[in-house]
Amino acid sequence: MKILSVESSAVSCSVALLDNGILIGEEFTNVKLTHSETLMPMVKNILDNTKTDIGSVDVFSVSNGPGSFTGVRIGVAAVKGMADGADKPCLGISTLETIAYPFFDRNCIVCSLMDARCSQVYTALFENGKRLTPDSAMLISELADSLKSIDKPVIFAGDGAAVTYEKLSGSFDNIILADAQYRYQRASSTAFLTEKYIYSGTTPVSADELLPVYLRLPQAERELKKKKELKK
């Protein structure tokens, strides 16, 4: 089974190709370039360098949120377009689970963290490959309260890990900041999770059925809602 996965839910962007459980190609960038300009060229590079025809891809997948509204939309739109054009199914994977995947074999709890701005994070907890909490948007102070009852090592990973660690490390002696090379979500993790879910019985969806997952309204909608509430 060939799986082509994309990840563009935050500043970093990546594309990966998995062939029967073997990662045969991946491109990754972590620079402030527009994903709409970089993502499809990265897809083309992966297909060209691995001499893979897009029609031979069995499943397309994407980290479909939470994350940057623009980044998530770009990734989902790209996968919907490729899947529809190739008449193949697709699958959305939680960005927070993608972040946690590299640590699934470690004897610790993984706290996936994405910067949601305004002292908030998108977050979820995982342990040994199992989800402990749902994807949530919360204040960093609320996260601190939820971590107080955990007595195991907790690894902070994701683009919001460093800033959250800086704010909480003085209050906790069991939190660990993931090494930089493992901290950011990658399309290869999305691909391996896609394979895992399919083999465990999850049925991929059509391109029309693939949707982004947002935990908050976009900023413009939040501001409009606030203005309406003030007028009441």
C-alpha cells in the first residue's frame, strides 16, 4: 500500500511517501514561507525522486488539524484535490497525534502542544501510543492545572512546546522539552499513523468527505462575534 501524506498545519511543512511500511521519500521545511507556494512543488519532488506515478498512490492523507487555519486549509485542499483527481480515498489524522507519534515507544507521557496564541495552546496527552485526552484548546494556566496530578515524565513536543516549557518548567520537575529534531510534526508520522489506522480497520473517506478540524473559530469570526455580543 502506497500512502502519500502532507503536513502543513503550522510553520513547518512536509510531504512523505510510504510504500508497504517503508518510508521511501520525505521533504521537510521549517521556514516562514507560504505553504500554498511550497507544498505542491514538494509533492512533485517526492513523486519525481521516487519515480512514483500519482495514480499508483493508494491513499492520500493529511494532518487535518488543529493548527493554523490557513495551513490546515491548504493541506486539506491539496489532499482533496489529489485524491479526487486520482479517484483514490483519503484520511485525516489529528495534528496533535502526528506530533506525539515519534515518542510512542517511550516510557513517558507525551504532551502535544501547538501555539494557539493569546497564551493558549492546542493540546492532547498520549502514552505508549494510546490517547489519554481529546484534542483541546486551552490556556497554558489550565494546562498546568491538568498536569499537576501526573507523576510520570512528560515530554513537551510541537511548535508550542518551547514557549510552554519556558512558562511551566519552574513549577514542574517532571516535564522535558523534546529535542529540536523530534519536536515538530512531520508528514512521515502522518503516513505511519494512516497505515496503522487502515490496518486496524479504519475506512478512508472520499475526497468530498475529508474535512479540516478546527477547535476554535477563525480570528475574524471570533472578533465579529465579540462585537455582536458587545452591541447586545
